[in-house]
Amino acid sequence: MPIININIFERTLEEKRKLVEKVTDAVVEATGFKKEWVQIIITEIKQENIAQGGKLAVDNKN
């Protein structure tokens, strides 16, 4: 049974629905596992809790 962990910035419920549907389909296609066996754990990260290049993501204007 595959367990997929996804770490992303906070997203809407609809965005997460689309994400898990597409990831599940990709795992099924690549591995042949049954769709109902695929588990996905989403960890949402607030932009204030991650930094890149010495700056918090919330402060990055790019």
C-alpha cells in the first residue's frame, strides 16, 4: 500500500481535492496498485514557517 506525503503551502479544499485525485491517478498508472490502496497525507505549511535564501516565504515577493 503506497503512502504519499505531500508538503505544500496552505491551499483551498478544492485545490487539495484536485491534487489528491491527480496524484492518486499517477501512482495507480505508475505502480498498478488499486486506487483504493493509495493513501496521501497532506501537510500544509504556513508561509511564515518556511524560508528560502535567508528570507521567510511570506516576505519573498517573487
